[in-house]
Amino acid sequence: MRPQEAVERALDLSTTSDCMVIAEESSSANLRWAGNTLTTNGVGRSRRLTVIAVQDGSVGVVSRAGAGADELPDLVKAAEEQARGAEPAEDAAPLPAGAVAGDWDAEPAVTDISVFSSFAPALGEQFAAAQAAGSRLYGFAEHQLTSAYLGSSTGLRLRHDQPTGRLELNAKNDDSSAWTGAGTRDFTDLDVPGLGAELERRLGWGRRRLDLPAGRYETLLPPSAVSDLMIYLYWTAGARDAHEGRTVFSSHPVGSRLSPLPLRLYSDPHAPGMECAPFVLAHASGRDTSVFDNGLALGATDWISGGEVAALTQTRHSAGLTGRPVTPAVDNLIMEGAPGGATLEEMVARTERGLLLTCLWYIREVDPQSLLLTGLTRDGVYLVENGEITGEVNNFRFNESPVDLLSRVTETGRTERTLPREWSDYFTRAAMPALRVPDYNMSTVSRAS
Amino acid sequence: MHEIDPAFTALPLRVLADAALSRARELGASHADFRLERIRSQSLRLKDGALETSLETDDIGLSVRVVKDGTWGFASGIDLTPEAAAGLAGQAVAVARVAGAINREPVELAPEPAHGEQTWVSSYEIDPFAIPSAEKVELLGEWSRRLLAAGVDHVDASLLQVKENKFFASLEGTVTTQQRVRVHPQLTAVRVAQGAFDTMRTLAPPAGRGWEYLTGTGWDFDAELAEIPSLLAEKLAAPSVEAGSYDVVVDPSNLWLTIHESIGHATELDRALGYEAAYAGTSFATPDKLGRLQYGSPVLNVTGDRTAEHGLATIGFDDEGVATQEWDIVTGGLFTGYQTDRRIAHLTGRERSNGCAFADSPASTPIQRMANVSIRPAPGGPSTEELISRVENGVYIVGDKSWSIDMQRHNFQFTGQRFFRIRGGRLDGQLRDVAYQATTTDFWNSMEAVGGPQTYVLGGAFNCGKGQPGQVAPVSHGCPSALFRGVNILNALKEAGK
């Protein structure tokens, strides 16, 4: 049964006042390696059908993987029973109407192990090169493709293909560990030899080791580290919780200045290379999502503009509560500073004494009032002296709030595509500049190397 | 014991397994295993007593894992036909061929006896999926309204329920059909006052139990809900902690997570050998330290098991067909044992895996996952109050909240739900803005005493993350209350530069 057919048949079976159906076809391929050898791998296909039944504002959602044609009546009935037994939903609203995607009839897009056909040999060459250099490579490559079909009783027929790829490459020798990563849509745009060379360069920086105590240091946060901090800020930027006084944005509402610099943090479903669903696709309502918004068009949205909070993530329901525009979350995140930002190398060159990080790890919220986060530096903290990297230092545990940090940033670099190290299981589409922070709080020393 | 869900046993389990395993054998696989799983879950979330999220998922799928010429191959799918199952075996072998070109370490598995046909069902009374959703929502709503009526500003209530059916068959001749049920009810109360806010969450841990857990078996929700409003009001008005070194008494509701992060993950042998190095990390507890490292003080005794009743990692047979077991990890403070799967056990010369392979879905490949890792209470040991009475100047820490630990499991930092000042052996009101930070072995070696069995609680989580592609696993950790000397307490406001 084609996904479009599943959507139509489920809608035909619906007896409630409204109904939405999401059919998803997903495929994936992955390779994982450790110590210059492959460890695990896999390919997979899955199919999921989600029925969202609405009866006079009450909602029932049932989602089944692998549901076939003979299971559709039971699936629709189960969702309708949930809806009929539920109280009216707080976020109930008329469903968006009408739009039909031009590619609605297209077959689902599929990936398989062949997506690595040029990458895998290149990786094998890196294994050999690492072996020869006395280092070991670890990492992971994954490609996923999901085709989603959204149909509704109000006539919506929308479709989106979402490719998501990521590569993480970690090199270790007896003294040091270095990391790099990349997000990709199809694995054809990766410079594997270049990434390998960068890792060897970084392992070279580790030949001189120094121990530094905990304290506040001038720190260059590379794009990956910035993305992990900004993604957490973005996830916390729900308008409803802020409206209820429960987040850092309760005390930093829209219009508040976060940074003296002209920072822009935004999302755009059409950002080149980071394209994502251009309409709302919610399987269930939650704090920051509403199934009633399914199908609403998404556009470029500034979350921070000119250093000020410009918008929080809003459903139609929360927009009604707060009197602000409807600004649902979008699945990518981009930060830009003033035009003409420097490269990371140029920022290093103009640093008298500071730390250059590689990435952040194990980030967790300590205090929601200030959005204080804790976490670790990982896979290379480098000492910069008089514009040059002079050695590698120990790792640190940091305690920092991304909100407070933005007020202290003194320089933004050039925005570039990056892979969030901490959050890439959930969020891969990010472009960030490096940031210079004059007093990053390295709270304690970590013995991890 | 309940019967395995008839809807699951009615599936053509053996037919599909035979098709897949036969095909794998024909294609020359030296090892092949087949899994067919159905995982039902339901998530209910209420905000201030009104239903916000209701999502029921039902995932069925199958997978084949092979070893072909010393390389793993894995493929998963959703079509429950013999042709599709055989096709997956073919795909898994094809993946192994592609991967074999860059595999330098032949895969071999530690032996495990063939267990024949086995059935296992977890210990629960009432299947939560037999209860109408409206009844569940009504109970969560009633609990929420109790808190709202007592003066809290907002209440988030949630209930996660999972029913997991696993069918496994291997070329070795083990065929298992298993069923597990678990539930996690949780309420968080919020108070907002004069620009400040704070929260307090229930301490009830997730449990390998059924609907009975919400109606009085295994936890007293009425008692817990009754005390939250006043405790939260006191917390919001409490003084900020002064950072420094304190003696601390840690309640099981907090300590389980510290065990999880600093002992559970640190004693996974795949981590210690570097197989998680690029992601979850490695471990300071490397094999050369086994039998030598003083992990903690002599009162620390830690076991691993997948057998504890109501444990979230508990099951009869793991996802490699290994019969589950209990074993020592730390004995009298000395590091004495690891968690293993079959490949890692063979690599390190062990005669047998201790049964820690787990895949979180039919689409996931089994990897080494955590057992229930628990601290033994002291027979005839002290109560929590007696432990507190031994502290002149300290903090009593209750409930888990924030957690973070480095990639070798040295440096950790945790917060909690409630922090009580201890003065002269007595509790003296709550504190705010507390976090505790330590290095793993320093912390466990500062453990002066553990409580008796009367303080023991089985805590845990549904969502332990590991592996790439990421997988989540449910796991429990039992422990008594415990007393630690000289622990570094941070002030979160000061850390934020306030």
C-alpha cells in the first residue's frame, strides 16, 4: 500500500468531526568504527502511520509501525475511541485547509548502504593512514531518509522528503584525542581526506601538554560548541512556558537585549543545504507543538535579531495567550554576527592568551531560572598564546548560561555549517560562527583525556 | 505469571525465524540470530489537570543479524512474510560483505548453551494497556487538582507505559518469547513568586510493574502528593547554599543516578575497551584495574543483575540468547567485575557473557547495555535518620534532577529535587541552588556508611542513552541511603556569575 493510499483510506474510514493522517516511510544506513576497524553497521526500513482523530475538539492519536491495509480500520477506530473518551483539548482550533503539494503523488525517497559507496573506501584509506601515523580512528556515519505525507479532512495533502546525514570522526593517540564532524544531506559533499588531515594536525597540537587550573578564561568557542549551546537555548524558548513564568525567557521576554553585538539567531526551512520541513508536522500536542497546527506553512523566523529577543516558539494556541505572532519551531538553526566575521584561524591569530575548544559534551540544565548549563570540554582544549596554538591543556567542567554568555561575547566569527557534537542525535542542521568569550567559566578540572 | 500477549504469539514467529535463519545459513553466515518485536507504548501528559498529550504507539518489526566471514551484518524491516524475512537475511549478509572490506577485527562470540524453547514474563499484576485511557487521565487529573488546590501554580503530570514483546531465535538453537511491562508516573509542581520560580517533582521511580503501581502497590502516591506543596513553598523561600565542603547524606532517590553514571556506565566493558570512545566515551576503570582499583570505601558493595523483580533491565534472556544472571562489580570497595555481551566477553577471554546485550527496537542492533547495577544495603545497617544524626554540618540530598559526567566517568556534577541543611545531626530547613561535584573514586571512597535494608529503594530510568545510532534502555538501580564525608557543594547562582 502506497503511503498516499494509506492516508486516503484512513481519511475515508474516519467518522469523527475531523481527522489528520501522517504516513511516513523511512530508510537508514549506518557504519560505526573504533580503533581503525569497523564495529557495527546496519540498514533499515520502516513505515509508520499516525491517525489523529478529532471529535469536537477532543483528540486521540494512535501511531503504528508497519500498519498494513487490513489494520487501517482498527487503527482509525482506536484513535477515534481515544478522541471520544477525551476532554476537549486546550489547543483545539480549526484545521488548516486546502493546500495540496505538487509532488504529493511522488514515491517515497529511499536510502541504503550504497550511500556510502564513495565514503567507505575513503574511510578505509583514513584507517590505513591513521595506522601508519600511530593513531586510531573512531566514529560513526549515518544516513536517514524519511518521506512524510500529511493529509487532513480539510483537504491538506502535503509531502516532505527529509534526508539527514552526519559524520563523526575522532582520532586518538596515546596522548591526545581530536574530533571533527559534519552534517550532510547525501555524503557526496564530504572531504574525508581533509577531515583526516585536520585531525592529525590537532593531534600534533597535543605534543605539548600543560595543566591549567579551573577558572574563568578567555575562550574561543568553535561553531560546534556554539551550536550545542544555542540549540539548548532554542529548545527552551517556548512562549507558553515563558508566559507562565517558568523559564529564563520569563525574565528575558521578546524585546529584551541579550547581546551588545548585532547577533541574529534564526531558522529557515529553505536555508541552502539545511532544508527541512516547510510546514508543521506534529504527531502529538505538547508544550510547544499542536496537532491542530499541522500543515501551517513555516518560514524564516528570527529568534534573536540585532542582539534582542525577537520571537519565542509559538503554536497558534500560545500565540493567542501571549498576543504574539504564530512562530512554530523549525528544524534548523543559524546564527550570524556582523558581516565580515573572521575565520577561526584569524580569531586565534588575534588572541593574546586564551583557550580554543573543540566541542562540548554532556550538557545538562542546572538552573532553569538562569538557564545555567553544565557540561564538559572534549577532544582537545588548546592553549593560544600570542596568536598561536602552543599546546593542549586538560579538560574542564563548565557552568555557563547561553543567555548570560551572549551578553559577554566580544567577537563573532564567520558563520559556517557545523555538526552539534552533543545534540546531533536530535538536531543536525546548524550553521554557527565561532564566538570569543572573555571569561568562560571553567568550573572544575576533568581528568578525562 | 501472565500469559504472553496472544496477539503477539499469534504472529508467524517461528515461520519467519526459520525463513531468515535458513537463508542466513545458506549464505554462509557463521552466526545468525533473528528477532521479532512488538513494542506498545502510551504517553499521557497533562498540564494543570487538562490532557495535553495523548500518544499511543505500536511498533512491530523484525531483524536479522549475522556474522559473515568475521564481520557483523544487520538488517531490519517491517514486512512479516517469510520472503521478507529471508530477504533481510540476504541484506544482512550483503552489508557484512560491504563492511568486511574495512573490518580488521574478526567477530567471535563467547559460547552460550542452547536453551531450547523458553518463555518469560515480567512480574506485574495489571496490564496498563487493559485500562481505558480515560481512567488513567482521570487519575492523573485528580492528582494534579490536589496539588493545585494546595496552592501550587502549575502541575505537569505524565504517565509513560510500555509493553515489550521480544521473540528471539538463533542458529544455535535458542528460541525465546518474552514480555515485559513498565510504567513511569511523574508529577512536577511549579510555584512562581515575585519573578522567581521553582519546581518539585515526585520521587516515585519508574518500575517494572503494571497499573497497580499507581493504585497503591509499590508506592504511596497519596503520601507523596500530600507533602509536595508545603515542601515546594519552603524550597522557594529557602536560603541559597554557601558553596564549600560538606558531609552529605544521599537519599536513594538521588543516589541511584550517581550509581548509574559513575559505576554503571564506568563498568561497561565495551566502553572500557574503547568501543564507545567517539560517542558515550570510555572509562577510567580499564581492565588493568580489575581486582586492583579501590573503587570505593570498604562499605561499598555493588552488584550487576538482570534478574531483580520489578527491575527495568530485568529479563529472562538477553538479545543474544544469554540466560540472565547476577554478579559482583565492586566487592568491599574493590573493583571486581564488568558488564559484558558475547563479543566483548570473547575478546577478553571470558568463558561466558553475563547477558547485557539489548536492542531497544526491532530496528536496532543489539549492543552491550547496562544491567541493574545496585548497591547492597548493610545488613542490620542504620536508618536514614541515624545517618543524618552522624553529621554535624551537612546536606541531605533527595530526588534526582540534573546530571552530567565526563567521557571517562571521572568528573561528575549532580543536582536534586530537595536539599536539607543538616546541623548537629538534625534537619534544619531546605537550601536552594545546590549542586554537588566530585571525582568518581574520590566520592565513593568518601562513603563512610550505607543504610540498612529498610532504606533500600529501587530507582531507575526509562531512557538511558548509548550507542550510535542512539538507543535508549530502561534500567534500575537499587541502593540504600548513604553517608559521604567532605563532598564539594557548588552554588548554582555563583556558578552563573550572579
